[in-house]
Amino acid sequence: MTLSKAKMNKEYTVNSIAGQEDMVKFLFSLGCYEGEKVTIISKIASNYIINIKDSRYGIDEQLAKIIQVA
């Protein structure tokens, strides 16, 4: 399932990231890569606040849709 369909405050593991190369590189720079744990802290409109490695980041729905989690 994609991160955009995930439940809030539940920890997920990133399975893959499938998107344009620049988007994948951006997420990798945040520490979001295969095998990493990610949690949605909040969702406001089409923006997500996520927690990766004890850091919080804001991403839009387009980025959340390319992150596959389990």
C-alpha cells in the first residue's frame, strides 16, 4: 500500500519508492529508503507530517503516493 493510504500514528516499513529520479533522491536525502521505519504524525489537506529516524518532515500527497509501505 502507499503511504498516502496508511493510518496515522502507526509505524510502517518502507518497501520501495517508485517515482521520478529527483523525487526518489529527495526522499533518500530525508532518510526515507527501503527498510526504514516511517510514521504519519498528521495529515492536513493534502500535506503529511511524517516521522523518519526521530525527525519530522512535511511532504505532499504526490510524494506520499510513491512510497510503498507494509
